[in-house]
Amino acid sequence: MTPILACYMPNTASRDILRASVYAYSPETPIIILPSSGATFGESYNNAMRQMFEAYDEIIISNDDVVLTPNTVSDLMADVERLKESVGDKLGIVATYADSIRASQSIKFNERICRELDRVSPVFGWISKKAFSDCPFPPLNWYSDDVICEDLNALGYRHFVSSAYVHHAGSLTIGHDHAALNAAAMPWLQENRPQYLQKWFGGV
């Protein structure tokens, strides 16, 4: 059984609601909640995922104010199993649709079908030990999901948004000061991934 790893959830209410929705809708799925152990989202998730991958070959990562539906886990894992058959060991991140998320994954703008995307936001998403071993998260809050996806793309991995859905009302993890979060990420990106800034923004 593929376990759910919950990490970088800043308040007890978020953790309790996620746990309750897992118990209600997917009681057979193990859920493991680990405390944040890094200065950024990326560092915290790397530490937690390394610990999880000592025991598992694949996990579902979850963060923020996520609430499952009755079919979230079953729909996600059904898509993952089909994609393993067609994509093989280059399957990257398989994420879900949600309410408050990047436009390409928003249920407000898209039909809920499994489709390939260059970049996904895994507020609730599957990843393998192999993919994570090849490319962990960068030490960032903002753009951490974009960077890990692009790094995996460069190695031939492919990412998908599943037909699954989770309720995600909005970010509780790293705050809402978007200008500050964006500014904090820029020095690292300029030094370590300038090609991504060129691709995403035409240079900064």
C-alpha cells in the first residue's frame, strides 16, 4: 500500500482534517505525519521524504490545507498504475486537481482528465523513490515544485495531473506575501537555475 506523507503543515487543524479525511475515505492507506525539519519547504520535504524512502519505493506527498474526497486516493493510484505501464521508470510526479492551485491543475478551468504537463504542484501527488533520488526538491519555498519538475524533465521524466481531486482552499504553509516569497527565491534561481528564469519569464 502506498503511504501518504504529510509534512510542512503549519497548524494542527490542517493535520487533523487531513487525517480525518484519510480515515473516512481511504482507511486502508497509511498516513504518516512528520514535523518540518528544514528552513524552507523544499528542505523540509527532502528530509521527510528521505526518511520515508528508507521503507517505501513510492509515496504520496501531501501538504497545506488538503482534504480528500471519497475517490481521491483510488483515482490517483489507478492513474499511477496505468501510467507505469505506458511511461515506465521515467514516470515523474503524478499530482491531483484542486481548487486553489496553478491554473493547469485547477478544477475551475479544466476537465478532470489525466493528462501530461511539464510542471505540476504536488499539494497531493505521487512520486517514486527513483525519481526523488535523481532530483530532490531545491532549498526554496516558492518555485520548489517548478524546479523539481524541470530538473526531472531534463532527465527524461514525464509528469501528469491525475483525474483525482483534492479540496485545497489556499496556501497555509508559507504565507501570502507573494512579492516577498518571489523575491526570496530569485537569488537562488539566478545562481543555480538561470535557464529556468529565461524559460519562465524571458529572463529577470
